[in-house]
Amino acid sequence: MCGKKSLERLGMRNTQVFVQGFDRPNISLRVDQFTAEGDKVEALVHRVRWADKPGIVYVATRNNAEQIMKALAGQNIRKRFSTTPA
């Protein structure tokens, strides 16, 4: 949802909307391609270990999240697990 439609769905009326860009040099987006699932998880664990903290890892499914949590736990990396419905 965005803009006017979001406000309508939320039932908000007589609102003021402020739209502004922002510079967040501490946020980055990276895409890597892997042919093997194990290589992908290993690379993710490595990046989490060495990344500035705190951080967020988004995954597509609960099963993916649980797999990554186990891999992080195996490396004694502190973590929290949260699910949010799509």
C-alpha cells in the first residue's frame, strides 16, 4: 500500500502526509547467487558474524528462518527469531 490508498484502507481522514527522502549510509542491499543451499547458508552465517550489530535478516519462509537460526546457533551467534505475516 502507498499514499492515498493506505490512508483509505486505514480509515484515516483529514490527514497531513509528509513525504521526504532520507540518506541512510548504514543500510545496504546486496544480492548474491548460489547454486547450493548449503553455500548460501554458510555465506549468510559468515556475513552475520562479521556485520555491524544489530542487524536484520529477512527470509521468505518460516522454514528458512528456522534453518538459519540453527546455523547461527551452531556458531554461537546471538539471535532472536520473529515472524511477521506477509
